[in-house]
Amino acid sequence: MNFKAIIPILSPMLILHEEIKEKEFIRETFQNMIKQLDEEESYKFIINEKQQTVKIHVEEVDAEKLNEDLSMLRIHNILYMDMEIDINEYRDSKIEESIIEKYQYTEEQIIEITIDEIIREFEKAINDFRIAVNIAFPGFFEVGDGEIYADGRSRKTKSAYSYLLESVLSARKRKWPEIKILNIVDTWEWLLKRENFINAMSSNPIERALSAFTHIFKAENYDDLFYSLIGIEAIYTDGKQGILEQLRKKSSAIFGEPENYKNSLSKMYDIRSRFMHGNLNFPSKYYRYDAIEQFDEFIQEEYTQCIEMAESLLVATIQQFVIRNAETLNFNLQTEFL
């Protein structure tokens, strides 16, 4: 049976960036990502604990259609995914005979359940793929609401966006940590080897960091900040003592000392501590006005600096694992990826 997914790819919001250099970097990198996506005819996805071939194709959205529909203003490309799967094989491995007998499912009901389960697994695999692309091209793979189709059924897929691109641009200005552009195929192959993460439950530090990374997309109420810090600490810290010192020494062993921003990590943890212990003023969940001095002070002086440092360090570190095709990171007198 054929399963199709249609995923809108959102273009970066260039209007937010004044510097010509940054606009050029964003345009070129986004186009590079689209090119990489479209160059590869198919990818291996994990469905029912088995590799399935998923054909992909990227098309640019018609400019005239964009002008007609304001809701599509940020939709620059559409990602099409196509997968053939034997539903009988899936059914035999997933639905136990005892369950069928207990609930007295008809053959038609069994097929419906099987198709729905495959659609859900396809959606999970698409989300994993989105994470891989956002490791290779951090912050550039934002998507709108999409849809999966099979046998007359459909399921909506949720949009996913983040603050990550702003954090990447901030790191470029700081020149720390170094964030790279990676090959999507290599990154996806590395991620597929993290089997417990793919199965949705982490089992080691890098998988915990990856799980935390998934939570920074479409985050609410500062979840992106806290999950970024969780991911960083999963990789860099051991025990509960001297967390900041561990982070400073170990991150410097990988990326070098942040020459012009030596106090950035300290400030990040100072803000975290004040936030967690109730000593930092922040807006309520239902705030209506963001054009007030106190809100601007919180966003610019507290939250923004902290999230930009945390997200950029998290994704830059995950990239180092991909580059070295590693699963663990040991710190002795020198850094060793394994």
C-alpha cells in the first residue's frame, strides 16, 4: 500500500535581519539545504522496527499562488514523501491473534487499525528526519502543517518552528561555539544508529540530549530554554557538583575558550538559577502587552542571551558527535569521542 506525506517547508524570516551579510548567509544556506534534500532520491525510515525506503521530492511553491494566499507567505517549498509498505506483513507482526479474538475485530477493522498504526509510525519517522535536518542545518528546517495520506485516510502533521536560527546567528557573531553545516544523509544515518532515541526512549547522555533537542521546537513558556540546558548538562556534566565549572572546562576542550564572551556561560547559569529559584521577574502565561519596558528588559537582557547561548552550545555539541560518528564523549586530559 502507498503512503504519502506532504510537508510545507517554511522560508526564514529575512525581514528580522538587517545585516546584508546575514541575509546572504541565510539565503545561501537555505538554498543549500533545499538542494541537499532534493538531490537524494530516497531515504531509509524505520517503520515497524524495519527499514523502509521513502522516496522524497522537493518542489518550489508557485509565486502567483503565494500572492493569492496570505497564509502561504512563508511556505517556500513543499516536501513530498512516498512510501510503499506491505500492510499484511505489518499486521502479522504488530497485531496479536489474542487481541483480535478478544475484541472480535472484523477483517476490515483490522486493516483500518493497521493503516492507522503505519500512518502514526510514518509521522514519528518524519519528525525524526526533521530533527536530523535541523542538526545538519540548525534552524533552517521549519515546517508548516502537513498531511499524511493512505487508502482514503489522512492525518494532519503539526508545524514545527523554533528560535534556533536566531541562536545560530548569535553564535556566528560571538564566534563561539562553532556551528557547522553538515551533510543531511550523514546526519540521518548517524541518528538512525541511536536506536533507543528512534524508539522514543533515550538510554545514554547523547540520546537524552537529542530528546531534549526535540523539545525546543514549537516550545511554549520558556520550555526551549530549560530543555536546552537539560541537553547540555546531559552531555557535559557528571553528578550534581560544580556543574558550571564542568561545563566551562569541557566545552572549552571542544570549542576553545570563548575569548570575547568568557562570562557568557556564567551569565547563562546565573539567569537559569534566578529563574528556577523564583528570583527573576517574567511575564504571566496570559500576558497581552509586550511593548512595555519590563517585558523588553526580560526578553533582551535575560531570556534572549540565555537561550541563544544554550541552544547554540547544544546543537554545536550534537554536531560534533555526528562529525565523529560517535555515541559517547569521554573527558580525561583531553576530549575523546567514541
